[in-house]
Amino acid sequence: MRPSSSPPRPLSGLTALLGVQSVAGAGRGVVTGVTIDSRRVRRGDLYVAIQGKTAHGATFSSAAMGAGASAILTDHDGAEMAAETGLPVFVLPDPRAVLGQVAAWVYGQPAADIPVIGVTGTSGKSTSTFLLEAGLRAAGHRTGLVGGVEIHAGDVTIKPELTTPEASDLQGLFALMREQKVTAATMEVSSHALALGRVEGLFYDVAIFTNLSQDHLDFHKDFDDYFAAKARLFTPEFSRLGVINVDDPHGRELAGFVKIPTTTFSAEGAADAEWRAADVRLGADGSSFRVVGPGGVEADVTVGLPGPFNVANTLGALVALVESGVPLQTAVHGVSGFRGVPGRMERVPGGDGFQAIVDYAHKPGAVESVLRALREVTDGTLTVVLGCGGDRDSGKRALMGEAAARLADVAVFTSDNPRSEDPLAIIAAMLDGALAVPREDRARVIVEPDRAAAIDLAISRAGRGDVVVVAGKGHEQGQYFAGEVVPFDDRDVVAAAISRRNA
């Protein structure tokens, strides 16, 4: 995620940028790239050696030197190991805090001439960024996209490792976009990225807030801390203007205290919202509504995405596009031609009279939204196949189990990505939530720890008018067990189950 080449920058300029005293050897050296991964060092790179999960990056200083690093930036703990290489060594108390600014300087402020629309929130980030990209393309832009499903830089598509890349990779990516002549970009901005400084050195033309529900409390100390991380995007340091969903109570709260200009939207038609959706019509294959904006501006919208939450995603994207300078009718034309994000409410064809859908819903609010949306288009039985990830926010498990048992007719509890945890222990926590639902209102709950077998069971039971949704992994192509990743794509497994059923 970097350009094929980058003009050299003098290390003496880095000395001035960091405000450090003269560094031996820096007066005659140059730097052409930045990385925090010693395995990805290219000749001319600044290697940033920081503390990792299991080892300090300075441990790999010799490997970085051997790969051609021109200098090292590290903290006081790594200074001695880095100095043994003989390379110029810059020492700061917290190199990560300046990583974004350093990478932006090395690559020549690559995002300065690329207007960026950022999207944050618990759910809807990926769909919103793809909708935004469709609208930007309709306006004639050559686009970039940064997210957890795909990364686009003009004609280049990259498989991502994180929802929001590390600061050094992110700046390298924008340098690649500049090389690819990208004229506008959109990106997901995760709470981790905001809390860990991955987006330092970026400024957003427009920032969207979608919604907030429980997630990532294995990382954030509590829900308030999670909200505060998201809210940081809506400060003068990061964004010019905010587009906020006031149907969400946290969005309404956010709109009341942010210090940047904002515009609000409501897919539920709240009278005090500046942009609203009216005459909403939901169907199995998509949604239509009338967007109503300030000054009486209106337009009819049809989008091939089902569910009320996708009306909200589409409306938010349209508002952000208009605020970034795209004419409303152009934006509407762009989103109307969009047909969906991989693994987000994605239909798997072949069902004989029933629908099979794969979705990424892996948090309580998303599970609830997906099941409510599918209930409206289900003539028969609504079945959900659901698991929860291991080594992640354990507080979500009971909430997800409760939502599945309350809103589906049949809930098949299975494994997701158990990682280092016992899959049965994770399912037990989901069952605790399911049992909180009164028996008369509770779905039939089936436990099948093997995910492929669970999917096969759900598909084999499907009848005419039924809907089966396999939730949690979406576009992912592997299942994570302790120390092992097994190839697994829900879409392929569902397709195979349908073929067996039809045989």
C-alpha cells in the first residue's frame, strides 16, 4: 500500500519536524518511505520501531538495516538496540503519536489534494463508503476507498488487513492514490484508528456518523470511552463538516456538542432533521424513498439494498455527497446503480422458493437491524445462523443471543472465529442471552458448533417463503482457530448446502 516510487526527503528535515537535537548521520541521509513492519522495509525506508504485542520492534533493527532502511525512529526502550545498527536513530517518548505526521511528511502530504469523506459508527461503515464511491464516480471522480472489505486506489484493488490501516500504511496508500491520479476518496474510520492515532495527519472534508451500539469493549474501557473515540472525528482537528444520523440517540447527542459545522439526517423522518427520508418503501430486493432536504430540495431514490438501515446508509451518503459538492441528482444516480457490498445482505442464489443471505452482522445492534429488516420480507420462517468471535468483546455474546432468539423463528448457534477460546463456552454465553427471552416469544434455538454443519442444517430445513440468514463473517474467507486459519467463506458454504439440498 504505497506508490511505486517516492521522491527522497532529507533526514535533516525529519530532525526539524520532530524537534529533536542533531542525530548522527542524519545530515547526509534521505528517506523515501515509512513502515513499522521490519518484514516490509524497502531500501530508503524509515523503520519505526515500537512496542508490539509480543516484542519490541527494535529487536528487528538489524533485519530492517539489512533490507535497506536508511534510519530508525524508536522510543527510549528501543534506542540502544537501534543504535547497534549504526543507522541514524531518532528517539521520542511515543513514536506512534507522531507516526501519521511523519509518514505524511515523508510522502509529501499525499492527502492534501484528495478530498476525503470519512465514515464512523458501529454499523454501516462499509456500505456507506461503497455508496459514497458510487456517487463520486457518477460525478466524474477517479476514486479511492479505504475499508475492511476492500481498498481501492483508482484501478488498484487491495485486500485489507485492518478496517483502518496503520498511519504509515495509510499515508503510503494516499501516496499510491496520488500516483493513480485519484481525485476523491472515502474511508471507514474505526474507533481503534481514532484511539491509536492511525488517522493522524489526515483531514476529512466531510465526516459521517452512522449509529452506535455495543462493540469493541474488549479494547475501550467502557461504552462512554467508545463513544468518545468516535466523537473525536467530529473536531476541527480532523474534519471540516459533520453529517450526523439523529435517529440514533448517540448521534443526536453528538450533534448537540460538536464544535464543527454539522448537518443532520433522519431516515425515520424526524421533523427537526435537515435531511429526511419520506415515502419509504421496503422490498426484498431493495428500497425506495424520497429524499427531502433544506429549502424544499427533493429527489426520488431507488437503491438495490433491502432494510431500513440501508435507507439510513443511503440517505447519509447522499447528504455527504451533496455537502462535498456533488449535485443531488448526480448523487442519486450514482447510488441507484449500486448493487451491494460483498458479504453485506448478500443473496446466495439457487434456493428453491426460499432466500439465503450472508451478512457481516457481528454486533448486537447489527443483528437486530438485519433480523428486523428480513422479517418484513419473510413470508414463512426466519432462520438465523449465528456465532460470536473469540478473544473479542465478550459482553456482546448474550446480547447477540438475545436478539437472535427474540427476532428469529429459528436460531442456530454455532462457531464464528473462536480464536483461542473454547467454542462451546462462547455458545453458552449466547444461550444465556437467549434464555432471557420469555419462552412464548423465544425462537427455537439449536446448537451446532460446527459452522458448516450449522449452515447445512439451516438450508436443509428451509421451505417456500422462508429466509435463512448466515450472520457474522460476511466477506471473510477464513475461520480463525487457535494458531490456525481454516479456509471458510460463508457464501461458498451456503451455495454448497443449497446444491446438496437441490440434488
